[in-house]
Amino acid sequence: RRLPFVVCRLAAWLALGALAGTGAACDSLPGSGPSTSAITEASRWAGEGQNRFALVDVDPNIVTVMERWGAASLQGSFGRQRAVSTQAIGVGDSVQVVIWEAAAGGLFSSPGNDRIGPGSRSASIPEQAVGPDGAITVPYAGRVRVAGRTPQQVEGEIVRALTGKAIEPQALVTVTKNVANTVTVVGEVTGGGRVPLTTRGDHLLDVIAAAGGTRAAAHETFITLLRDGRSVRIPMQAILTDPAENVFVRPGDVISVAREQQTFTAAGATGASGVVPFDAIGITLDQALARAGGLNDNRADPAGVFVVRYEQPQDYDQLGLHRPETGTTPQRIPVIYRVNMRDPNGFFLAKRFPVRNKDIVFVADASSMSMRKVMTILLPFIGAGASAVVVGAALQ
């Protein structure tokens, strides 16, 4: 008769022992990441060897400042410039000169043999490259400076130098190989290299098209324009969307075309965790959550939606917040933004909050998940105790 009692006591002790062990090792419960309270606590204090980060609760003022940051702009950086109407000859260009005289028998023409054949009245000077001194050689005119001048200006200089030596000379100067008036296109284009510019003016996309076009899709393509020691990088989609960004290029510009897939990492209590791609022109937090499958109904804490990234110090300072104490001047500031999606206003904030390349969008587990996991561990023991009670009752 004492058998049911002993079995029941044994099952109860097993259940109590499991409960005590689980409570003592609550931190060892399986989970998808830190809880909302753990992130809040870590932002206030960091242990040895841990990074100090800023925890920022997103509000309308925060997203308003972010919207003022704006995206990089070619027109905003280099200004609204017109096309280059004239092209000056530069060192390294190849130039050909043709000289005419008004009558035969001059310096550059052959004598007439008869009345019908007046003889040649022109002479072509072989193609020559503009030397380091910026000049070319013209017979009977010597070294003529051409660098920095247009072909029309050089023609006038040659005529002045030959006046009194040739018979009413006229000159025609042609740039046969244009080196100075070119831009360099490199990267993900079909045919990179130097692209000569036309006198009508060339836009950025004109030059890229002349180089064979891009290899990657537009939403994965970034274009960097380097001019006078300054570079600006924007997505190609921005140029296609805003024609003002399709600026005129200048001689000596360097254009780099790169392919870079934009992604963010979805983690925690989302519908689907993983690396999620998005268009180069960018997305907002509500779109990022939708691409990650939304919040998991059974696990997610709507008040614990976080975006993890590094911010530039000059951008972070505009938020009007204190920097986390790191002991040194950081090149980038670690920031965790928190959006409370339990508040209906959080939806409007999420529609304005930008998600950037390599961000982490993390959704914390609800606090009730810890209890559910504990109960899952205890259920086998509770079930054993209940079975013992049933067996004991049957034996009586």
C-alpha cells in the first residue's frame, strides 16, 4: 500500500529538482538573442572587454533628423555645371596640320608646270604628339605652343608665324588622338578605358554607355565620380530617377562602376531569419520587417524591435544625444535603435526609418517565452508524477 505514496513522492521530488535547476540556470535557456531588458541593461553598463553602445528610442525627432541627412548627390557636391563648349589641346594629344597657300611656288606648294596645272597649293605636316613643353614643330614657324589652346587659336598662331614667308598662308589644325579631353571609366563596365569627350558635352551616363554599359543590374550598381581629389558615390538608380544627377563630365574625371548587393540581416523573432537583399536606393524599416516575414506571433516582443548599426560621429551628433563613453574618439559609433511596435505610432515611425546596407534588424523574444521554455522542460517530469498517481490509484 505504500508503493503509490513512494512513487508519487519520487515524482514530486524530480519535478521540484528540475524546477530548481531550471531556475538557477535560466540564462542557459535556448533563445534567439538577448531580451529587451538585457539590451537595456547592457546599454547602461558594459563589462570588461565589451563595447559600449548607444541605445536610442526612435521618436519623430530622430527620424526627422535622419531625413535631413539625405543621400549623397553629384549635383549637390559638384554643382550645376554646363557642358564644356570648347576643348583645349593638351600634352600627349596627337595633332595634324595642313597648310595652304594662295598661289603655287611658295614654301608649301609645288610650282605650276603649265597654264592648266597650277601645281599643289597645300602641304600636310605629319601627325605629331604634343611634347612635354606643350608645343609642336611647324616648318618655317619653329616650335608653336598648342597646349591650353583650341585648334582655332593654334591655326591663327601658325598663320601669324608664316606671314611674310608663305604666300597668304592658311592653316587647318586637327586633333587626331584626344588624350587630354577624356575621362577614365573603370569597374563593372563592358569596355573600360579612356573615353574621348565630344564638343557638344557628355553626361555621366553617356560616357558609361560609350564604355559598353554596366554589367550588373541597375539596382545593384553604384557609380563613383572622382574629380579634383573629391569623390562622390551614389546608386545608379538615383541617377535614373533624378535626371539632375546625370551631371556633365569634365576632362580628367574618373568614373568607377561597382556592383554591390545591398543586404540586411534579419534575426530574432521574425518570420524568417537570414540575410535579406534589397534595392540599392534603400528601404525603410516597415519594408524590411515585411521582407523578413513580419513579427512571429508566438515569440515576438513588439516593443523590442531593434536596428543595429554603426553611425558616423558627425551624423550621430546631429541627433542631440551623448556619445557612449569609450575612452577614445571613435571613428564610428555603435548604435542600437529601438522602435516600439506595440504603440500604433511605431508603424508611422517604421515607415520613415531608413534601413542601410549591413544593418541588423533584430526582434526580441517576449518575456513569456522564458516561462514557456521552462514548462516545456518540466512537462516530462510532471507527466511522470501524474502517471505515478494514476498507477497508485489503480493498485489500491
